[in-house]
Amino acid sequence: MNGNPLLVTPLVPRPDHSPEPPTDPAHTEPSHVFLGFPCLIQSQSMRHLMALVERVARTGAAVLITGESGTGKELIARAIHHYSLRCVRPWIDLNCAALPELLIESELFGYEKGAFSGAAATKPGMFELAQTGSVFLDEIGELPPRMQVKLLRVLDGAPYYRLGGTRKISVDSRVIAATNQDLELAMHAGTFRRDLYHRLSQVRLHVPPLRERREEIGLLASFFLARQGSSLRFSAAALGALEGHHWPGNVRELRNLVVQAAVMAEGEMIEPSDLAFPASATTAPPRAHTLEDMEREMILKALAETGAQQQAAERLGISLRTLGRKLKQYQQQDSRLP
């Protein structure tokens, strides 16, 4: 997340039903800070999610956090650790998409001196470093198949060897995983193990995209602007343009656009002309060029051929709930869909 705050502010009705007083974004302070990440509270959906986070945190369940890139999945993971009984214990995180397979194995499970060229000293793995604490595995859908098998054994409580080791190691660390992929479709495609999915998702939390939390966009934008130490403000037209954007990059995209606007704006107000939306914001992207596009076409084709959601879900090997969520997402992206 690179320090992005996730704005999650509760909408609590006033006793007299009068409007809430306006908030000065320049003086908006985080309601919570989780391991250095600021969190403010705003929408009803995120208020509900944070309530679930507090309940789940106090259990020992493994948690799978889903949501699009840039929505704030890492902040939710940090909040789980913060509210858990392990909060004073270590927090260790790894991006599974950032390292090649051999390095992922050595990072997770450690290695002994001389295990491979360059292993000049013994190095404990992340599970050892997080003993009695929490391990956060981001982009878990990118984990190579061989590592999926090894991770499953550790999650089931089996001791393991460091690379090049001869002594088994047992650890007690809570695993929190996150992904922007649909792992049910990945299981159907054979790229993600079904048993690992069920072991990781004892509890599943979904972070909604920014376009489903439009009431937060203006406050978030002003918060990011204040963080730049800028005296600028957004005009009403600029706020309207921000709220009307689709935000495929979510909170991360909003933060970057605000930083750029704060640097480039020449007047006292940020106007729509100062907002450098990408060209793709006004032009529909070509279909079937990404995994998400192919997934969309596969789902719509199955629905068209079967004529019923239940039969389409069975053909795709996904749950009816997942299919319904996907169809709702596609309808928001294209109002022409039934």
C-alpha cells in the first residue's frame, strides 16, 4: 500500500437528524494507526468491515483478504494484527509476486549456511521471525505451485526444514493472506490448490473498491492534499470530476493523482483541468487482453449459453455467490449489460 490510508469513517446519525458539520480535511487526523498506517473512518460498508476485523482478530482463524489492487488490503491485515492477542508480537510481511520461487522459499522457510551459493550464514525464515506473531502473505495468488504445497503443510502444523537443514522447525504464527485475484476461478483453472484455498480462507474479508465508496472520494482527496502541505483546495467542479471517475487503481490511484495536481496546479484552486486522469479513463479498454478480460468473457459466455446463473456457475466451477458478485461488477462497468 505504500502508506495509503484507508478512509473508513462511520456515518452515525445525529440525535436531532441535523446534517453533520463540515469536516476540515486539513485538520482531519487518523482515527486509528495500524503499524504506522493511518486509518480514518467514513462509509457504512467500511465501518461494517472494521467491525468484522475486530471480531476476527481476536480468534486464531486464518484470514483471506480479497479486493482490487489499491483498495487497502494490507491496512486491513495490519488492523487484524493490531486488534489480535498477538499485537505485541512480531509482524512479518512478504509480497509473493515480488520474488522468484527460490527466493520465496528461502524467505519463508530460511536456509542454513552453505545451502546454496552465497549462503554465507544461517538465516531464519519469516515463519520463525514471526514466532507467536503474524505473517502477512500479499498477492498469495502468485505463489508458485510447489510453494503452495509447502505452505499448506506449515499451515496444517507440520514442522519443516530450512533449505539445506537437517533439523525440523515448528512454529506458531498466524497467517493472513491477501489477493486481488479470484482464487475460485484460479482453482478451476488449476493454478491454485483447492485445499490451500480452504485452509487460508477460514475467514474471508472483502475490501470494496473505491467506486463503491464514492462518499469517501472528496474527503480522501482533501486528506492527501493536506498531507502535501498545500494551501490549495479543490473546486466543486474538481470534486465532481473526482467523484465521477471510475478509479480502477482505487485509493493508490487517487493519492497519486492528488499529489500530481498539487504540484502542477497554478491557481489557488485545483480545477478539473489540473486533474491528469489517464487516457483510458474516457476510452473503454480493448477486451480479452488481460486475465480479467478473459475471465469476464468466459463468465458472460457461460451465462449466455446456459441462460441461468445456477447452471453457469456449475459449468464454471464457482459458487453462485461469486458469479453474482462478478455480474454486479460487470453491470457497474457497462450499463448495457442485463
